[in-house]
Amino acid sequence: MPAAARPIRGFLSHPSVTIRCFHRSLDDARKRDVVSMNTSNGRFKLVTAQVLDDRHLRRLAGGDVAAVRIPSLLPDGACRQTISALEVLPRELYDVTRVHPPIVRFGPALNDHRTDDDIDPLYWTLASSARTAWLHAELSPDPMRSMLKVLSTAWNQKVEVATIDARPTFAGVIREINAGTLVHNDSIAQELRPDILDQQISAQLALNVYLSVGASGGATTIWRRRWRPEDEASRISYGHKDIVVADAQSVTVSPAVGDALLFNSEYYHAVSPIRSGRRVSIAFFVGITCDDQLIVWS
């Protein structure tokens, strides 16, 4: 979930390698977007993969596919167990001054604890408390371990938690999104600054595993459209009016309980409201670094 509008200082003024890496990947992706929008080559579609591999992640980063669905990554019993644990885990709302309808979550989100130049010190306290609460829940199987194992197997190396000034961020927010979201994108370089993480990233993906999906509704739509400066004219709080994606290709996915969904969070996306029940997922961002590592944060 992104932050509301703010000046994107780093995009224009910071000379770091991080920004050069980010700009290079973003420029290449925008060129691919233009090619795809003017051809009918079947790109930007949903791929279902029983086994995730590195090609899926690279194709998502490059905009060659819209999303990758992994069926039944978590068994039904593990999903029910996590939902039950959620009743005792500490929860809070996203900042209600910018996120409406309200969304309840477990675990702190970086973009909800930003200051003008850094991260609010409260974030680190909340991150530590959330990690402790998660350990005390003693979930078996642990959904986070299952998700990280799938990624590390696909990438053939250990997945690391992103750090800021050598301090580990929190990964593994559990969110209940019943009333839907605005059309929005998620980019840590845009919301905070390109060099906020110790690691330099060239692409940002999102991984969600669905613990509950409700009776109907709750679909995720991803548009082949990244943020552009002129999009600020359609800004609404943390997101945008639908007109921003009016002419963009899109894919809509209605996952089942236990499914995982990976997509490029820098593309605009939205969740539709559900009619009944609960839509609960555990999620984190996946960064592909400029030295070809995987890192995660929420």
C-alpha cells in the first residue's frame, strides 16, 4: 500500500549508484511497455506455475507477464491456523488520514512510518514487537518460511530481509482488505527514496498468499502502466482515479485460498470489494537487487 503524494527528491537529485540502477531498469521497462501496448503478441498475461523458477521473477521484473499464480502454496489447514492466530496478534489500521476505506493489518509497513528524510523511530519498535508476536504464535507450518522457501528455491540462493542502516526491516504483513482499494502502485523509490534500503534494487515485486478470499469479489487487477509524473493530476490520497489506467492492458486474477500471487508492484493495481466474508492475505515486497540477489520487506 503506497504513501500519499510527496516530492520525489531522489528521482531527480541523488547521484547514487542505486538511482542509476533504478533509472536504467525503469527506462528499459517503459520502452518494453510501449512496444507491448502497440502489438498483439500475447504478452502481459497471467501465468500459472506449479513450481516457481527464476525465469518467472525476471519476466515479472521486465513486464513480460502480468502475474504468476502458484496454486495451493499453503494448505487449507495452515491458512485456517493463521487466520485463528490473527485474532490474538496485535493489529492496527493503516493511517486513516490517507487510506480509506480502512484496512486492518498485522505488522508495520515502511511507507506508513516515513518522515521527510528517514523512517520514524517508532517503526523499529513495532517491527521488533511484530517479530516477537509472530514467533510466539508458533505456527506450523510457518507461512513466512513457506513463502521464503519458494523464493529461495526459485532463485537458488537464500533470500535476505532488506535492511536500513544495517537494521532488518519487517516482512510479512497480514492485511484484511474487504472493501477494496484504489488504483495504486507500490514503489519504495517513489514513496521514500531510491537509496532508503542498504541494498540497491532494480525491480520491486509483490508476493501475496491468500488465507481467506470471501464469498465473491476481491479480485486483483494489474494494469500494464507505471507511474508517470503527469499522473499526479489524478491523485486521490494514496492512489489515483481510474482514468489513469483507462487505456492500459490489464489482467484480473481471483485467487483461491492458499494460492500465491506474484506481480510487479510498480505497475498500477487494485483490489475489488468482496460481498461477504473476509479477504485476508500475508504479503511482502520482493526486491531484485542490482547484484542479482533477492530481498524482502513490507
